[in-house]
Amino acid sequence: MLPDFPKLRMELNRKLQADFKKQTNLRAPLVAEIGVVAQHEGKGGSYETEDGMVKLIEPQHVSVPLESPVVSSPSFGYDDALRMVHEAAEKMAREQTRMLFAKVHEAVEEVGNSLDAQGQPLRAELILEMWERMQFDFDELGKPKMPTLVFNPVQRSNVVEQFRRLKNEPQLRMREEEIMNRKRLDWYDRESRRKLVD
Amino acid sequence: MIERVVENWLTNTNERGGYEIAFSQLLAFQGHRILHKSSHGPMEQGKDIITIAPDGVPCAYQLKAERDINLSTWRKIKGEIDELIEIPIQHPSVANDFPNHRAYFVNNGFLKDTVRRAIHDRNRVAPKRGLPILNVIQLGDLVKDFVEVHGRFLPSEPRDFRRFLELYAIDGTVNLPAGEFSAFLLSILGFHDKAPKKSEVKRAIASVLIFANYVLAPYRQTQNSVSLINGWVLVAAHVLAFVSKAQLPKKSWGPTFDLCVEGIEEGFSRLLSEVLTRDDFSQGDPLTDGMVYRTRMTLLLGYLTAYENYRHLKNEDSETREAIEHFVEAQKSHLLFWSESATPAFLSVVWFLERHNRQLEAEQVILSIAQAIVTLNGPASKAPGLADPYHSIEDVLRKYLSVGQDGLDDISQEDFKGHSYSLQSLVEWLARRLRRQSIARLWKEITRLCYSEFIPEPLWATYLWYSDRGELHHRFPGKPESWKDLLKRARAEEISGVPELLRQKPEFVLLFLLVYPHRVRPNLVAFLDRALDK
């Protein structure tokens, strides 16, 4: 066998893998916010919903091809490997985000909580309607923990405009306050149920 | 190659205890019924092991680890040899009027010519004096017999053989790598292969126990009692997995399991004699000892109280009870809940406290760890969560002490917030003690975590370190929860989650959980709670 330096190469591999994870997280910030709970043994799992239904969790495999060189090339250095890893991270981020939305969509459909804008552009009124259907949590000072809005970057200026309207138009502000007050009461109600009763 | 390893193991054994369990297993495999193993006191009368041979003749064995025996060594041990030959076996299973027993002198070396001659001369006149002759089992015989037991139950794949050599050559001061050891035991048992024929089952079980002796030798040499105990618990549990899978009757595995228990008890006895004679529990370089001191003390508190609880469950009087009580009193302030893998050690301590009329203190300890879990693993916690029980102590400490692998290790990539493997067991433990107000005070925070529980499939996979099959189940505590329902659930004598063979051996369950913290489940904890309360 020719000299191979396996230990060093294993470390390089680990380093590249760590970078892959880091880059994937940077490119899929929504996915990165979700905590990783490891399943150390067995296959699959289940969880019990608040109404006592047991739902199965089926693990799903996500993979992306890493187009590494087919034959070793002396000119293929660490930076080349890193570039390849970043390209794979980009694909993985897209895959994971797609899967996340599919899951969210499935869950939202199941509880009948989806809102179809019927092709209309995003408007402040629609945002309020969306909030109306959602469950909000609040911090200890009573401030709502606002949800994350995911949108196509091309809509950015419109989204900014709609949020400006929510902030400045008295009617919209009043409606938002109304919604949040109601949501706060719901939250108080939910929080008050976190107790031991007879 | 195996012959060389066996020979190396035998010649490096510097006390008979080093191969006594393996030798007993060898005898059991050869068809002997083991009647007695001596505790090596003055009553042993030269007989370390007493058996009934397959032909019905009682046999007595004197074991030594003297390597080569010259005349001066022979003179030193002659008294014991005389007793071995001349004093008849006194045991209820051996008739008083039985003529001569068979006497064996076993040693891990060879006899010098002078000694061989002395034995020969003695054996020539023995029948005339109505005494049994002395049979000698030497190194070569031992190696041959041990290798014969293994048969095809050897590490066969290069990967398994490498694992065996790595485990055998390990530095005995480190903690036993349980996952690796488990994989090794499974490879010897051929656990994932086709079920062995009935005729081979006995050989597989005997082989695994003898291999375990080789692998545990470094821990014995360094007096690393906790690793020795862990090792024997793992062997016992893997034997239970094997026989449960193959549905074998107790007679085919009972003697091996009992030998594992002897190994466990010997480990505890060594641990006790070390701990109870020390005032200072620091060890190694003082510069870093403080960083691991409380972990060490928590382990010692857990293991010593587990041993005392174990004796209690076996209905045996413990002569060290008072000393352990004193140790717990003096050291309990050092208890440290480093991660959820510490839960069994804490449970052991509180069961001990309860049994010694320290009920309130015991409940306070459980309340404090439940509080720690809901605080540190709560979604709003800013601190790193308490690691799940799958992570070894060293991995956890490495993370806390920031000597991790630059974020590349598994533990740094996991999120422990929002769930707990032990919380449900602890809450139900408190409910059984009617601590309604205390639970009520914590309930709001408890509801922010979900109870996680791994359910191995089939149930006997509980005995394995990792189960390929099974389901990780998550459940949120009730919002609101009814105290009546909680109490009912906590008190339910639900044993469906307790494997059959563990139900028959509650005293083993506590030791099992101590070594397998990831197997702590509400059912098992409730089962032990009831057993200890009887």
C-alpha cells in the first residue's frame, strides 16, 4: 500500500462535514432554528397529541449528491473540496426547507388552518386574517412571540409596505390590538390549564 | 492466536480470583454441577470450588495463581493441599458416607520437577492410606480446555477480533466502554446470526462468559471495581437477551448467570473494601481532580447504596450497612446531577435514605433533580440542557469543561431542551409518596417538557445496549393533569414494560439500571419501588 495518512484524512473529512452542517444551517435558517433531538436506537417514533391521539413519526431520509472528483487529482485542494461542500449544503438547505414546508402544510391542512389567498398579493388585511387563525404565545411581560413570515425575496418591498401599514393605519392597528388581546386571553386560559387539579 | 491470548491472560493473572469465575464456567460446561464456591475464609478447608462431576463423583478444587511452583512455594501451600485431600467434602448435597472425592490442584503455571516428584510420591501412597490422589491441572491443560469451550463462538470477523484485542489491551483505569463491550459480547454469541442449535447454546453462553473474563482482566488488575461491576452486569444482561430471544429454559443459563452475579458481588466487595477504608477520595493529579470529584462521589454513593439495596432485595443482612450509612451521611453533599444518566444513582441513594427512615430527605433529593430537569431543559432555559442518558459521563463532562472536539462530537449538536427521559419516572415516584403540593408547584414547568421514553421491541431488547428495533415515544404531561389520574397511573401495577426475567430478579434490576441509565422507564422504576417497599 502507498502512504495514505488515514487519520489526517479522517480529520479533514470531519472538518468538511462540520462545515457542511454550518453552511446548511446558514442557508436554511428556518430549519436551523429547530432543535435536534437525537434518536439513539430503534427506528421511528411516536408522539401523543394533546387530545391523546398517538401519531407515528416516520423518519425521512434526505440526501444530496456530493460531486467529488471521480479520480484523485493533485490539483484538487482543500478550497476545492470546501466549494463542493458548499454547493451540496445549498442543495441540502433547499431540500430540508422544502420538506419542512411540506410537513407544515400537511399539519395545517389536517387541522383545517390553512388560508388560501387565491392569488392575491400579500396585504396587511391578509396578515391579520392569518394571525386570527393562529395560536400565539406571550412572554412574561405579555408581549406576543411573533411568528416567522417566510416569503419570496421578490416580495420584500411589498411585505415591508404591508407591515408599515399595520403599524401606521389606525384601523389596522385597532384590529391587530383586538386580535392580540383575544389571543392573550386564550394564552392566559391555556397557561391556567398548566396545573394539577383533583 | 486465541491460544496465545488465553495463555497471556492466565499467566498475567496474579490471583486465583482472576480466573476462578472462568474456571467455574469451564466446569459447568463440562457437565459439573457447581455446589459451592468458597469465600476464601478459614472454613474453606482447602476447597475453593466443590462440584459434582457428570459421573456423580464429588470433586474439590484448590486454585492458585502462583505461575511456576518450586519446592519453597509448594511448602507454603502444602497445608491447604493437605486439607483439600484429607478433609472430606462437607456439603448437604454430598453424602457423608461417600468414599473419596476427587481432589484437584489448579495453577496458572507449571510444576518444577521437585514438586512434580513430591506429588507423584504422595499419590503412590495415598490409596493405601485411604485418601484420594491429587490431580493437577496446569497452564497447558487450562489453555487447552478454555480454547475447547469456545468452539466456533470466537470473534470470527477481523473487525470483531480487532475489537476484542483493543478491549483486552485497554488501560484498566479508564471506564469500561459499554457500547463496545456490548458489541463484542454480541459478536461472541453470534447474536445476529441464525439461532444456534440447542447443542451449541451452552457453548455460546460459556464462551461469552470466559471471553468476558479475558476482557475484564485489565480492570481487575487496576482494581477498577466500578468498571468490573459494569462489565459483569453487561454480561449477565446479554446472556438474558440471548436466552430470551432463543426462549431457553433456566437450566441452560442459570449457572452462567449466577457466575456473573458472583463477578458483580466480588466487584462490590472490592469497591466496599476500598471506599470504606479511605478518608480521602481524591485521586490522581490534584490540578484536575476537583473537576471530576463530585462525579466520582455521586457514582460511589450510587453504587454503594445500590449494593445495600441489592442485599436488602435478596433478603440478606448487610454487614456493611452502618458503614455505608455513615459514608452517605458524610458525602451526600457532593451529589451532582451531571445529566440524566445520573438518575439511577440518585434513585439508589434515595431508596437507601428511605429505607433508613430519611423519608423527607429522600423526597427532597428527587424534588431537587426534578426541579433541575424542568429548569435546565425548559424551553426558556439559557443554560445548556441536561444531556440525555445515552451520553457517557465523560462526554458530558467534556462538554461542560469545554474540552469537546470543536463542536464535531454528537453531544454538541443535540438539543436537550424541551424533553426528558427521567421526568415522568420522577414525578410518578413523588406521586406515590403523595407529594401533591410539591408536584403542583412544579406542574406549570413540567408541562413545558415532554416525557421521552424509548420502548424496545421486542421487550427482551431491553437487555441490549442498543436496540435496532423499538420506538421513541414522546408525550406531553396533561394540561391540566388530574391528581387522581396521575396517582392511579403511578400506582398501577403495570409490569408489561418489565421483561419477564427481570420480574423474577428485582435485585438485579437496580444494578441493571445503574449500568444502563437509558433504560430508566416509569414501569421499571415503579416495579423497583414496589419491590423495595415490600
